[in-house]
Amino acid sequence: MQPLLRPPGGEKTWSAVALLLGGLVSIVMVAVGDVRSPIASFIFGLWLLLSGVGVWRNRSWGYWFGLLATAFVSIFLIVLLVREPFDWSRLIFCLCFAWFTVALFMERPRRAKDDRPLISLVLLLSESRNMDAHSLAQRLGIAWGVPVETAKEKEVSKDENVANKTYVVGESPVFMIGHAGGFYLVNNFDRPYFEEPDKAAEDCPDLRLKKVIREHRAWLSVDLLRVGKLPDRTTAYRQISHLVAELAGDDCLAVFCPESGHLNIFDLSLVDELRSENPLEVFQKITQLPVIEVADEDPEMIAAVAEARRRWPEFVTAFAARQPEQNFAIKAPITRRGNTEFIWISVDRLEKDQIHGRLDNDPVNLGTLKSGDKVTVPLQDLNDWVFNQGEAVTGLFTTKILLKKQGKQ
């Protein structure tokens, strides 16, 4: 559920700074009257400023505007060197602008990005998968409800009726799907999705998601390929998500949307969401409660815990008169192998100084403990509690603070 990656743009480079400074210098020189052609210098200064803004925002047009400006100056200086008496300062300026033109051109392919976001869904996997075109075609036929053929590239290129067929071509790690004149890619790689998993995990406040980012070993994705007849965004995501639902399995740790940067812990309950008409709602569903680091001395958390303990008798009274449709849970620290996590526990029985129950969700790093395991915690460790009466919910004192902090992060 956390936004991990930001949309393209805003990447600052030395090229942008150089162009912006050049533009400012040109305009200042016009202002102080130290140029032969004020109008031309002013226009050139504005051109450099516009180019600098484009490169600063990492836009392709910014690089091209900058290239035109620096190339023009380089050519102009070369002409002066040929026609007029030799001047060392003019040669140095010519070499600098020529070098800057080449450097800007070399930088552009690496930094300029397509303004259109990648329409794709990614499954982060615990281990690599074996996949071939035949098995992918079977799953695709189920997902889209159409007959699917497998083919070789040469066969596809010779088939005059290929635009009316749905087919799979390629082999692991990259397959291509042709459908209704459009194309999709299915990637199946046996390496982490993020080039630097530890660095990517730093941007995520949820410890559970941090662990997935750091520990996944493979990934599988379905991407819209920007060639051929493109479906609208909604249709593309629907087709992608339906296929992702068929490709999902027990080895899935999380599902990721590159366009929005949202990540959610994978759970089999998400398969129905992926098959729905609004598949991106899969990132709005909480499959595992977030685990967020909060300083022990945080004043808001201290006050929330104090309120939960002060109002504990409300929980005890309601639990004594509980109805079958009601849910009662508390949150308390559990320690295993030197690691401590505050985790929710469904309450089965209350004693004077102890609370007995079952873990409500999987811990992040508590050894073999898992959701549903029985635990007993001392009342003095109580951190939070919650119970419902119909749709009304009482409690969640610390959770409100955590969600607030999660939003800020």
C-alpha cells in the first residue's frame, strides 16, 4: 500500500544548472549593456533558461532545446575562428561549448524519460519460476476468455491474419502477447525487481514491506507495450490484472504498480480484486496490518497507550457480555530471539493479570510464529485494544497515531 517510487521527472542535473546560469548571464549582460546585439542576446538567454528548466524537470524537449543552443554557439565560434584572426580565448570557448554539446547529447538517452507512465503490474516472488509459452498461453486463455495460440516470431511475421488472433511468442525471461492489434510483455526474471533493494526499502515506512523488498528473489510482470493499437488505460489495467491473477501463486510476496509506486503485501484474497472491474483497488485493501517504527519516547504514542490502559475496564466489561458476531482484540509486544514486535491478538480468554489469544497476522521477524498461533501476554504489556458493536468500533488508540504518522512519512 505504500508509495515507493515517484513518477518520472524532477531529477536535477549539472547540465540544467549550467544552462540556467548561461541564460542568466546572457540576460544580465543585456541589462548592463555589455553586448553588441541586445535583442539577440536576450532571446538567447531566454532560450537557455527554458532549456535549463526542461532539463531540470527531466523532459526530453529540454535536452533538445539545450542541444540546439549549444550547437549553434559552437558553430558560430568555429566560423569566427576561420574568418577572423586567431584568438586563444575564442578557441577555449569553442571547445567548451562543443564538449558541452556532446556531453548533453550523451546524457539525454540516460536521463530523459518518456512522460507516459509504465502501465504494468509486478509480482514480487520468493523464488524463481519456470515458465514456457505453452503454459502462459493456457493461463492467458483462462484470464481473457479467448483462444490463444503459441507461435514463433517467423510464423507471426508471415501470418496475414495475425491482427485478429491472440498469441504468445518468446521464451523465458521475456514473452510477448499479441491481442486485438496491441501488444503486452510478460517478464519472468530470477533476480530482485529493484536494482538496489536496500535503498528502495528505505523509502517505505512499513517494516513488513521493507522485508519483502529486501528479501524477494525474483519477479514477474505484465506490461503494456507502447506499440501497435493501444487500449485505453482502464482496459489495459483490467487485462493486465486478470492475467496477473492467473499467474499469482503461493510464491507471491507482494504486488507492485510502477505507475503509482504503490506496493501491497500479497494475499490470496487479492485475486478476486485483481479479477474485478476496478483492479487498482487492490492497493486500497489491507492484507496485513502495517508495522511501523516509532520512537519509544514519542509523546503521542505514550499518551495513546496511557488512554488504552486507563479505559481497559470498558474492554473487560464488553468482553464479559460479548456476542458471537463481535470481535475483541488487543495489541501487545511479543519477543522472540531478541526481536520485539507490537502485534494484534484476537482475545480468547481474560484473566486478572494475563490475556490469552491468537495472533491476528503474521509477524515480520519473530521466528516461526505465524497468524493463528496461540500466545499469552501479561496485562502490564497492554498497548492497545479494540472491539466492535455492530459497525461501531471502540479503541484503536495507537493505530490512529500510527496511521497519522504513516501518512506523513
